[in-house]
Amino acid sequence: MSVLVWVEHDNASVKDATLAAVTAAGKLGDVVALVAGHGAQGAADAAAKIAGVSKVLLADDAAYGHGLAENVAPLIADLMAGYDAFVAPATTTGKNIAPRVAALLDVMQVSEVLSVESADTFTRPIYAGNAIATVKSSDAKKVLTIRGTAFDKAATEGGSAAVEAVSGKGDTGLSSFVGSEIAKSERPELTSAKIIVSGGRALASGENFTSIIEPLADKLGAGVGASRAAVDAGYVPNDYQVGQTGKIVAPEVYIAIGISGAIQHLAGMKDSKVIIAINKDEDAPIFQVADVGLVGDLFKIVPELTEKL
Ligand SMILES: Cc1cc2nc3c(=O)[nH]c(=O)nc-3n(C[C@H](O)[C@H](O)[C@H](O)COP(=O)(O)OP(=O)(O)OC[C@H]3O[C@@H](n4cnc5c(N)ncnc54)[C@H](O)[C@@H]3O)c2cc1C
């Protein structure tokens, strides 16, 4: 079986989420990586070194420079004439591209794949991760998005794939890139952070996030996350959100501070190796999934903890 993997990249390097997608694709068959970008030779060279990648296709065109799904999806759909499966990481951009590819191929997408049982059978979460469905696809070509926390990351070194140039239709004229505002942070990115400190509604303001959550995160070299309530209240930006409608994370340690543990929040973090919860309500649902729980006022406990570290 031949598998085409869409590589998430910034034209110079490959983003981490791609590595789990390569591992998942490797369980299906021969892995060919597609780098669609502009001035993206650096990303293609990095993709060629990923263990398990047998060939890299480089589509270098201004139309693919910003990863616009409207331009990238038709390129992939055309290339799929030579492949049995298409695999993308279940990231924001992956989830933007894959359904369009599925629609163009007139097949069903299998989303957020957790395991590959066989060439046509996969498991995926349903009901916000409260049940795992085993699904069998009868489509001739499979289109899958891969949950990054469910697969090991392929090694970034060890491969020596050849890079082959390909071209597509280029600009479809359906969308155009206007600009981007990228939040810059010295902290690790949430989906690759080993430790995450997350704050909830109880923080009560953005200033408290800065003065209570961030010093603890800095001491631990951790990423900073948040519940949706904290995001909706404007304490922190949207890309901090962990959960069903936010990011899915599985760090070594997840510290939930002033977060009740609503099912939609748990859907994004319950696979963390060690969960530490700080909450003043001893009956808060977060304690049901926590390995370590501290009952008390976060405004007292967290500065003390940070101080002691
Ligand atoms: C379709 C849908 C999708 C959703 N997606 C997401 C998602 O992706 N992520 C997400 O997080 N939510 C999501 N939600 C929202 C979710 O249901 C909850 O509303 C949200 O997670 C609650 O956030 P919270 O725990 O910060 O706030 P609350 O539920 O209000 O909890 C605050 C907690 O802080 C504690 N507390 C208060 N003061 C202190 C103090 N001084 N010291 C210590 N503890 C204190 C309280 O005891 C309480 O447990 C979604 C909801 C829906 C309907």
C-alpha cells in the first residue's frame, strides 16, 4: 500500500505533528511525504531525513507558500491517483486540508485516528473521547487525520529519501493570503511541551494569569494552557485552549489550576502521564482524573509552590 503524507512545515523546517503522522502512515505501507510550499527546499530536505520516509515530493509554488487549503487540496487530490491512502496530522491546517481532499476524491474521511488496526480498519474517539469507535472504511482510497498524541514521533534523523519535484494547478483563485499575526513565545509549544501549566476561570483576569500561572510555568520550563472559560473571558489568547475544541495534549505532567474538569476539557488532556490538580472544591471533577490533588486557594498555593521550586 502506498501512502501520501502531507508535511506540516514553515518552508524551512518540519513541524513536530508530521512525525506522528509518518509513524501512523508507516503502519499502512510505503510512506511518501509531500512538501507543498514556496522556497521550501529546507523543509523538503528535513522531511527526507525523517526515518521511514521513502520519497519526498516537493511542490514549490507561490500558491502553496502559505498552505492555503483551497490550493493545496487539489494538488493532493491529483497526486492521489498514484496512492492508496492520504494521511495528515489532525492539526488546525491538517484538518483544513484533509476534508477537502476527501471531498475531491469523493471518499469518507476517518478523523483523529488513534490506531491503525489493518489497512482499512482504524480506531477513533467519539463523544469527546468518552468512547472509542472501531471503523472500517470500504473506500478505495483512505483519507485519514492522525491524532498526534496517539502515535510515537518518527525520528527526525536516519532517513535519506530522494526529493522529487512535482507541480499542480497552483492558484485556484478561491482564496488569497492577506496576512498573519503569529503569537511569539519563548515557551514550548503546547502540543510538544513536556510540562503544561493550565489555568481556568478561577484565575479571574489576564493579569492573574501573568502573575500566578506564568512564573510557575517559567520555573518548570513549561508550556501554558487554559480552559475554554479562561479563553472566552479574554484572559489568554485562543491558541492556549486545551480541550475538545482546543488542543489535544499529552505531556509528561499537566498541572490544572482552578479548572473544574469539565468533560470537554478532559477530552484534551486526560492522556497526560501525570495530572496534578489545584482546586478549592474537593468535589471538582478534575480530581477524578488527577494523580496528585491539592485542595485549596490557588492564589495562596501556587505562589508558594513557585517559591519553593
Ligand atoms: C461544545 C463545547 C466544547 C467545549 N470545548 C471546550 C474545550 O475545548 N476546552 C475547555 O476547557 N472547555 C470547553 N468547553 C467548556 C466546558 O464545558 C467548561 O465550561 C469549561 O471547561 C470550564 O472552564 P473552567 O474549568 O476554567 O471553569 P469552571 O467550570 O467555572 O471551573 C472553575 C474552577 O475553579 C475552581 N476555583 C475557583 N476559585 C478558586 C480558587 N481561588 N482556587 C482554586 N480553585 C478555584 C472552582 O472550584 C472550579 O472548579 C466546551 C463546551 C462545549 C459545550
